[in-house]
Amino acid sequence: MKSQVKSLVTNVMVIILILSFGLPFAAAQNTEEIPRLSNGKPSMTGYWDSVRRVDVTNTRLSGYVEELPYTEWGLAQWESYDRTDPEQGDYAGSCMPFGISRTVFGPWPIALKHDNDHLVMLAEQNSWFHMIPTDGRAHVADFPSSWWGDSVGHWEDDTLVVVTKNLNGYTKVDTAGHPMSSLATIIQTFTRVDAQNIAHTFTLDDPGAYTEPWTVYNNWAHQPEGFRIMEYSCMENNLTGLTSGSLLPWIRPDETQPSE
Amino acid sequence: MTKILKISILISSLLCISPPLFAHHSIAAEFDSENPIRLMGTVNEVVWMNPHISIFVDVPQDNGIILTYEVQGGNPNSMYRRGARKDDLKPGDPIIVEGARARKEGSLRVGQGNFTTPDGTEVW
């Protein structure tokens, strides 16, 4: 009886640990060798799936942000955003680029192709791609700002660090609509903890919208052999909604972005 | 322990599943989940497109007119991975739809559709 109780307690502890910290704990059992690039660094190549995160503050999902430290501008953005208001014309409904955050927090798989010089993200969501040089080059100082921004990667030991700058400030952090300004820098880390998992972090350093950086932790799970990325033509069935007026088109916001 | 791990991962995964209304964009801007609609009719056409499938449903009215509603369902890629196929529903199939009305007055578009057959079998 005593051993049964002990076993039950152990099992409950395992469940709590997994529910609290997600799959990385379970993945610790994996003993397959981590694939490596020709330069010896871990390869991120593969098909990956992650946790759908509609709201980065959702406490039901491990790795969430406890409290977002808004600036005055950020709080005003958050309080004025109403995703149920069709007049605000959500950019995602118009199939404008989701950018990094709403892609990595989205529900669809991502293929990564990785060599010594580049990490290429091939997202199923809207069939977007994003190229990240990892060959030591710097950000392009005079690049025009954009939805996805300009990303470069570098290694810190066996962790690939991707820094993205020069964002246009039109994207939101998540579907819930948490703000992001044109002053934002996104820092992602990719650590291949074993053959089946990447520990991924998303840090937003955005002095326009938040008084200090904050981080979301997500596990990316490797998809089995034979997995396929499917076509995702976003406008295909949104067009009738937009042309009928049921879905209002996104309009470039005219509010001023915060200044440095 | 392996069994427990599998159960734990399953529970963990289930907790991570988001409702379909958040599947792509802010669907709440087009459809009002607080304003439900229930339709009984027959399938006119299945449109298997991203980001959400549409099922056109012919719904007879009391005055004899047939209105054709466009009911949006889930994301076709996610549905495919769960085993759903376009020909699970065919034109002429009787169908019951529960969904959310469009915010636009008079619109025959319905969002977040759930589809069942008259005998209560859940299709999508």
C-alpha cells in the first residue's frame, strides 16, 4: 500500500512537472544524437510544431509572460485595441504579413532549413519565408522597415541567437493584440536540447511599448519523417469576405509611433 | 512510467489546444460568438480553401424561398491533419449547422460553424 502511494505521488509529480514545464522535461528521455552542421554547430533543420499561443499572458500555457510592463504609449495601444471591432480592420484578415511573433505563436508548423551561413524559416502559415544570415554579417543600416524586419543570427556556444530589427510597427505580438512598436528588437534563441526538441525563446525589447524586455518560452517539437508542409493561400477564401464588406480591409494606421 | 509520460504529454497537449475561433485572424471582428445561429438545410457546395473552409448550405424558409448561407469552418490544413477530407460532406447531404452570426446586418455568412448530420453525428 505504502509503495503504491509512493508510486502515485511520483507519477503525480511527473505529471505536474510536465504540465508546468512542457515537453522539454519529457524530452529529457530522448537519447538520439543531435544532428550537426559541417561547422560542428547543432542543426535546426527539420519540421517543427509548437504551442499555439493566442495570448502571451495566458497562464494556462507554460512559458507565458506574467505581466507586461507597458509604457504610456503601449498601454494606450492595448486599451484602444478591440479585435471584435471590424472598423479596426485586423491586418491578419487582409493577409498582410504576420511577422515573426504571430508566426512563431501561430498554430501551423514551420520548416527550418539550416546550413553554416543561413537559417531559413519556411512557415506554413500563409506560405511565408524568412531568411536569417548566420555568417557574421551585420544588420543593414539603411534597410527600409518591414513587417518581418531584418534578422541576423550568431552563435553563443550551441545556442543560435537571432536578432531582428527594423520592424515597421504594424504587427501585434499575438492574436490578442498586444502592441509592438517600430522601436522593437526581437531576440530569439534556438537551443536544440535533443534530437526531438528545440527550446525556443522569444524576447521583445521594445522601449516604445514596454518599459523592459520580456520573454516567452516555447518548446518546438520535431515532426516525424514524412511530415509535409502544406500550401496556405491566405487570400483564397478571405477575398469574398473582404469584397462583400463582411470583413473590413486593413488600413495603415495613422497614429504616430513612439520616438526614441 | 512510460504510460504516465504519454498521458501527461496528452494532457499537456490538450491544454495547449486553442479554440477554432482563434485559428487564423481575429475572426471576432467578422462574427459575433455571442449571437449564435442554428440552420437546418442541405449542402450546396464545399469550398476547401484557406484560411477557413466554406460550406454553402441551402436553407428553406417558411415562405418557400431557399436562402443559401456561407458557413465558415476550420482551417483546411489543420482539418486534413486531423483526418477530415473534403468529400466527408457532399452536395445534397442534409446538415445541421451551429455557428456565429456575422456582425454585418443581413449577411448570410456564418462563422465558427460546427456541422452535424440529422442523426447527431458530428462531421466537422
